[in-house]
Amino acid sequence: MMSQLFNMLKSSAESDKAKALLSLKLLSEHASGIGDHSTGDFYKNAEEALSMLVDADDRLNTLNLYFNGKKIM
């Protein structure tokens, strides 16, 4: 059961990381997609994507540091 928990947490973090990287790519390479949004929205979206990326990387690093290859509990 614990390996299933580890895998779920890891998959969730990897998914968030992929979403964040895609968001940053879209914002940087296809900014025309924001269309009628303000630059404030653009900056806010970029900050949110960066925060999501940092959080996901932190979660992955923590999982690898404490639980990778080890039985949890």
C-alpha cells in the first residue's frame, strides 16, 4: 500500500510539473493566446506557473530524499 501512496504522490507532482512547464512555454512562445487579457493577467499567470513548478520540484525532491526506494513507515 505504501508504494502505491508514493507512486500517487510522485505522479501528482510530475503532472503539476508538466502543467507548469507547458504554461510557461505557452506564455513565452505564444503570448498572443492571451488576447484580450491584460499584462497583469499575463504576469499573474506566469507567477502562478513558476510557483507550481517550484512546488512540484520541491515535492519530487522531498519524495526522492526521504522515500525513494525505501519502505514508507
